[in-house]
Amino acid sequence: MTKHADFKRRVRARMAKTGESYAIARRRLLGEQPTPTEERMAAALHISNGDCTDLAGTGLARHIVYWRDVLHEGPVPALAHEELRRVRTAFLMGADADDHAEGTRMFQRRDAAVEAHRDGEYVLWFEADLYDQLQIVQILSRLAELEVPAGRVTLICIGEHPGIARFGGLGELRPDQLAELPATRACATLTPDALDLATRAWAAFRAPAPDGLPAIAAVRSSELRFLGEAFDRLSREYPSTRDGLSLTERRILAAAAQAPTASSTAGSTAGSTASSTAGDVFVRASAREARPYLGDTWCYAAIDRLARAPHPLLSALPADGPAGPATEVRLTGIGARVLAGEADHVTLNGIDRWIGGVHLTGHDVRWRWDEGRECLTGWD
């Protein structure tokens, strides 16, 4: 065993005995004093969007909670915490998206850790996309309810990183790159204004009507820098006045339409394009997003909805199971008409979808995204 490996073993042994972070245990063994930042980081509860982000490897974080909930999918109504946990658990399990098979336990452990730490500090590690911004406002709203002073909350949030042309998320960064973030502009101690804004955004998202979304989308906050952009993207998930499609659905149809034309592919049916795999469609649709947030599971679920509608906009083969990366996907003739703005998806097929606290149902939905004016419409 090398001296370097032996020293690491001693550091980890000290960590197990004292509960110190790697950085502090290392400094102690070297006879050095930890910096104030290292001490604060070690004592804090660290919260991030998923366990692909190696916070433990940074040496800064000892107490870690991962927020594994895709809030832009499924119902998020304005219910009490316990009831909302049940609603989200049922949705994730029903969508086969409970990756760790934890059920309600994941939510209970997560929420209990946040509440138990209310007298300490919090460090939030997140990204700029819609998926993360919704998690941020949920967490900050809860901290406000717990009366945690804003000065005890540190937010680390980035939308890009040097050397990465198309930054996808914190999970792309090595532990040493993550460990550098607290010393950058991406890291800031929050103010009461930030907690107030997050609380208003969380309430607007969960409301039974989207009246409050435009005001949040228009916000330009130096602390919650990406919130307005994220709520603008959220608003574009409402059916368009042009074709009844959400922006995600339109990008999926456009990605399917990128396959070779029927005239150049033997066996293609008249009025349709040749097929791609659902995996190809996911990659193409994701490439159109300024901030990638749509996971492959949710893309395949959207493909299923479009393919199983009364008037299918896509065909998906084999048809006897859920779409997966190898599913053959083809734009139908009706799908081509809708994509061209010649027919309306909601008028043809109806809708049954939750966006936060808003439940869109039927063939004549009130709330739409106006393509020409770039705003939500439906107010009397």
C-alpha cells in the first residue's frame, strides 16, 4: 500500500470516528486548521437534484439529501405536505418512474432531514433548467415555512461551465470541479427577498389556474437567476393556440419528421415519413432545448400518448408495450397536419394532463399558449 493510499485510509477512519468531512479530517491529520468555509460546509445539510452529482466526493459535504422528483410531470396541487407526498408517490409509481423503488419513504426521509436541520445551515446545489428550478422553489418555500433565516441558506446554481460546450448538469462535473463552485459567482447566501420570491413561485405553480405564472416568468432576480426563464418554459407546455401541442410535443413530432422521407424508403406508407427509433427522437428533441431537462423516460411517455391518441400523431412499433429506445416511431399523416398548424391536437384528441396544480381536460381547454403574442391566454 502506498503512503498516499495509507493516508487516505487514515482520513476516512477519522471521518468515521468524528463525523468530520473529508476536507476537515484531512486538514486535522496534517495539523492544519480547517477554513471557515470548510467548517460551515461540513456542518450544513447539502441538497441536490439527484445522486449522479457526487457531492460526497467533493470532501465538503457530510450530510446530503437528493431531491428526486420530476415536478414538471404529473399533479402537484396545493395540498398539505403529507397528502402531496401521497399524490407524488402514486404518480411516480404509476409512471414506473420510482427508480429506487422507495415509494413514500423517499419523500418522508427527505422531508424529515430538511425539518430536523432547521437550526443549521443549508447548501443547495442545482442547475438552471426547469426540472431544477421547480425543486429550488419547493425547497426554499419549505425553508421559509420552517422560519429558517435566509442568511443560513446558500444556493449554488449554474447554467454553464467552462470547457463544456453544452452543459447538461452537475452530474457532468468531477468532484474537484464541484468543490470549486463555492468560491465562484455561482454561490450566494440568500436574502429574505429570494425566499419570498420562491414562495410566490411555488404557490403560482401549484395553483388550480395559471394566473400567477406570467408574473414569475417576468421576474429578473440576481439571486434566483434562472427562475423567470424556467417559468417561461413551463408556460409553453400549455397547448398552443396554433396546433394544440405543448412545446415538448411539437419538438417530438418535429424530431420524428427529421427521418428520411417516405419516397426514399421502401415500404413507407403514403402521407407519412420513414421511421426513427424513439431513442433518436429523444436525442433530436433534447437538442432543441436551450436547457435540457426532458429525461428519456418522459420523452417515451409523451411518444406513447401521441401514438395512442384517438387520432394518432405518431405510430410506435411494436404497439403492444410502452415505448423504449428501440421503438420504431413514425409521424402519421394527421401528425404532419397538426405539426403544420392545419389541425389542432386538443380538438382532435382531447387532453388529460396536469401542469403543476392545473388539470387540463377535455377537447376545449381554456388555458392556451398564444404563439403570436408569446403569452398564456384564457383570462376572461
